[in-house]
Amino acid sequence: MIQSPILDLLGIRYPIFQGGMAWVSDAGLAAAVSEGGGFGIIGAMNMDGETLRKEIHRAHELTDKPFGVNLMLQSPHIEEAVQVVCEEGVRAVTTGAGSPAKYMERLRAKNIKVIPVVASVAQAKMLESAGASALVAEGMESGGHVGQTTTMALVPQVVDAVHIPVLAAGGIADGRGMAAAFMLGACGVQMGTRFLTATECSIHPDYKKAVLRAGDISTIVTGRRDGHAVRVIKNEMSRKYYQMEMHGADADELINMTVGSLRRAVKDGDTRTGSMMCGQIAGLVHDEKPAAEILRDVCSEAEKALLAGAQIVRA
């Protein structure tokens, strides 16, 4: 059985977080992951306070296990979202798109663990000083909004720079990836792409099929030029965006192309002009199965990989 400080910190069985993906990580998916022994996370994205409250209540109805909320710090409703998680007894929050420092005192006063997602050592050190309970170091292999450093390079540098638990994210979809994360010094992992094909994930079936068909070079990163890099599956829209970006297209024109594109992919199954956020590891995602089974398989594979690794070393 894998041991990790994150298990005691959050009261979970497996050191696996489910990424708080916008439009994807609803109460149903989060509850299924938590019920299966991992740490499910509701993606608050741009939800107003009452919408988020309803999702939290629904998750509580589906599981009595700990779960969290991902706070998107640039949301126009972020103040409402922070207030709601403080009122609703959420175990922990992960954060992205900014620094949660201004909310730390309020959240910690309610015994809510704050676990920011970071893409650099500087961010990690700053947020540890601000009072973070743990960190998720996310490499550029991940789907959605990405930084510029790979998981392999980022995780050990963050681990060496801070004194709090660090989870690895980006390019992890099976037990081998989890075992590698432990060898880099992480105490657990966060997976997003792997849970896109969980039975309980409510994305459109055509989006799921696109993930299952994806291979090692099926994704593309757009938005590097304006500092808002996003990794998605290649399709008509993302290829056109990339070409326009490379030829100096106007920023407003590019933004207009993507308005509503994630929702179109998730809810409508628009695989032509929708934004199908997905990590580079999609080529290892071959089937759809319950979240609990994914969790068990990944941890079992990780245990075997770690034990096998010990046989490489001779005294």
C-alpha cells in the first residue's frame, strides 16, 4: 500500500487528485472519484455563488467522502466562490489563474486546506510563504492552460524548493507515471485527461471518443504569443487558430474564435470548432471505465512499478 502525507492531510485512501477541469469536473465526477478513494474536485470556473453551492450540495448527496473545489482566481465571481466554500465545509481547494494569497486567511480560518497549482519554482516558494498546505506542480504536458516547463523538470525543482507536500501533474495517466512522480519527490499525483473517459464524466460522447482516438502527437498548444497557452486536441479550429497566431493575427480576432469553444466541445460534442482540452498522455487512455476502477488500477500499477524498480539496484 502506498503511503503518503497527503492521505492523512485530506483523509483519503489514494494519493490521486482529479483535476478541477472547467465545464468537466462537476459534482458527479468529483463525488465518484472521492467515493472511489481519491480526491474529487469540483471545477468552480465562472460559476456564481449559488450555482457552486448547488454543486457542492449535490456532491455531498452522492458521497460522504472528502472532496474539494478548484477556484479559478480570475473568475468574476471569485469573492462569492470563496465565501461559499467557507460556508459549505469543503475539505480543500485547489487554485489556478493567479495567487490565492489574499484569500488564505479566510480559508484557513475555516480549516480549509489551500493547494495551489503552480508552474514555476518562484510561484511555489511564494505560495508556501503565504500559507499553502500543499502544492500541485503541473508541467506543460497537461491539457488546458499550461506553463513552459515539463513535469520531469518542474517537479523535482519544486520539491527541493519547498517544505510542504507536492503533487505532480501533467502527463500522468497510469501507474508508471505515478511511480515516476514518487521518484521525483512528489507525494501524489493529479490527473485530468485520464478522468475524461471515466464513466461518470459527463462530457459529450464525441469528446470522449476524440480522447480515446488521440495519440502522442494529437495535441497542439495555442495562445503562446499572448501568454495564454492552452493545450487542446488538434481539430479544424485549433489548427486555424495556430496558423493565424503564427502569422500575426489580431488578438481580438483570435479571442473571438475561442469564445464558448470549450462549452461547445463539452456539452454539444463539437469536435470541429470546439476546444477539446486534453493532455499529451491521451495516447495511453484506451478505455472508458468507472472512476473507482481507474483509481485502483493506477495505484496497483504504481505499486508494482515501484517494487520492480527496486530489483534494478544491486547491493
